[in-house]
Amino acid sequence: MFLPQKFDCHIRPLLLCGILGLGVQRRGASQKNNHPRVIWQKSTEVLMPVTLCQQDTFVTQEARFHREALSRFQNLWFSSKSPPPCRLTTAMPPSIRVCAAGFPPERCDSSSLSQTAFMPSRRPDQPFTRFRPCIDLHEGRVKQIVGGTLTDHGGGLETNFVSDRPAEWFADRYRMDDLRGGHVILLGSGNTAAAQAALAAYRDGLQVGGGITAETAGDWLSAGATHVIATSFLFDADGHFQEDRLAELVSEVGWEQLVIDLSCRTRPAEEGGGWVVAMRQWQQRTNLEVTHDTLDALAGSCAEFLIHAADVEGRCQGIDTSLVRLLGSWGKKPVTYAGGARSLEDLHLVEQISGGRVDLTIGSALDIFGGSLVKYAECVEFNHRFD
């Protein structure tokens, strides 16, 4: 069935719901963001709306444009000062289904209709690597720290960069450059105000992690984070993974807004090799290994994974290609890798060896963090190469 190319914005969702036969699935009632969002799929053939519904629903669609694909593309959303066009440029493909609850506002220029996305022309079933920005906070300032040197007592800390600019400057830069899916990490105490300022500068554009608990997760979402990142909270004092704590977090915020941090250290060959998740500033190894089985076991409880290779983090000596290859060969949910990146070519390398299924964070090598090896502008251009 074909839809007219022009019709009023407030009528269109009703037409879609009546024509397409829609599916809705429940999620956690404690979801904090309670306004609908409209995103737009951009391809060579069609510009069409897809509605992300209110707090108790999420999109259910056919396999070729499924929920994980939407999650993977979510960091391409950006805040638009002008409303998207209230028209279709071509017929709506009848195979696409959108959810039936949470219609957009009656007016296209409503303040609630502020999140739009332009998805690249490449189809979702052809994954590609993206640059993910970061803001690491230590003692209230943006810093780049060599992985594994941060301790509770502060001794031995190695710092590559300390910024004179506030956290919100970096967040606003990411907003202006249409970069989503980056993370704000609180490294110890004294960082709350800086993190809140960053999230306010780029509301619904950044994830936040560092000291996240079930009690604080909802507050961070209310402060503007798209996701909360959980690490140490998921383990007891002895480093044993606690399934009940993960279930508590999922109950509080829903899996759709939870990122599980599996940042890890390399295990010596004499101990079996591989990687073991590390907690507490990566000083303490846990009983959880980074394997396909672990990713499978946790995938149903989160939207994404974040994995720092702690042994190479901040050293600008090259990525852990073996770890990236392991993550890419799994490829069932969005994964962001961080650690050791030293050139723009590393983005292409990650895409090659992961099959485009792993994104890359670059920190100390970036010029905006005092580095001389990678230009931030080139990373932005890399992300928009399919626009």
C-alpha cells in the first residue's frame, strides 16, 4: 500500500498504525525518558519516519531492520534546531513496522520533537565501524590517563593530558559534530558536577559510567545520559560476578539503556591466556573472562558493551588486534573498543578485522586531547563518510 507523499505530521502516525499492523513490547516502567522521538531513515530510495515510543514501549520490527540495528545507529542522532520535513519523499515500504504507542506531538516544531537522525545509505545488515568520542574526568577535570596507573591512593598516576577546558566544551563539540554514543567516565570522586555539565551540554547524546549503581542510574538518565555504564557494581569485593546486581540494574533502567563495561587485562600465557575483566580502576581482576560465552550470557541484559584494553590504554602503541578480532567475530550487539589507538588508520584496521562490528574510541592520540597522531576533524569525517 502506498501513502501520499505529503500529509500532516500529526495525522501520519495514525495512518501508519492503521495501515501497517504494529507490534509493541513492554520494558521497564522506571524508564526516565518519557517523550516520543522521531528518527528518519535516509537511504538512496526513501526518507521515512520511524517512531521511538514512550516510556513503556520500544520498537519491534522485522529482522532486516531490527532493534539491534536501531541501537547500532543510535549515535547518529543529533539535536535539530529546525524540524524535519513533514512529508515522505517516496512510498513507505509496507514491510516496515513501527510501534503503536507514543505518537509524536501534533506540531512538527514541538520541543519534544528534537531528536532526529539521518542514517547512512548503507543498509543496517552491512555493519561499519564508527569513531566514538570520550570525556574522561579525574578530580573534576578532563584528562587522559595511562590505563592501569590510577589507584585508590593516587600513587604512580601517569597522565598524558590535562585540559584547561571544561567537560561541557568537549560535549558541545561532539554535539555540533553530530557524534553520538560517546562516553563520559568518572574516574574517582569529585567528578559529579563536571559530568552533569557535560550531559547538560549534550543532552541525550552521551553515555555515563564510573561508580554507577542501581540507586544512582536513574538520576544519571534524568541528567541527560542516553545510557549508564556498569562495571564494578556488578562484582562483589572479591571480584565475583553478581547476577542479582545486574538484574537490579535492568529492573531499574531497562536493558535498552544499560551498557556493560567488560574492560579487561591480558592473562599471562602460563595461566591460559585470553582476557579477564578488571574492576576498581582496572587494578583488580575478576572471575569473568572476555569470551563469546560471556558476551552471549550478558547480551540479553544490555544494549551495548564497552571494552577498554587496560594494558594498552593511553599508551598510543597500537590496539589489541586479537581482542578486537574476538569481539568482531561475535558481533551480536554493538561493541565499543578503547585502548592503544594511535592513528586514523586504526579506525580502518578495526573495521577490517572486526567486519565493521566494533567501534573505536581514540583518546590520548587525538589533537583535542593534546595528541599529535590523530586529527579530531578526520575522525568526524570518518563517521560521516556514508552521509
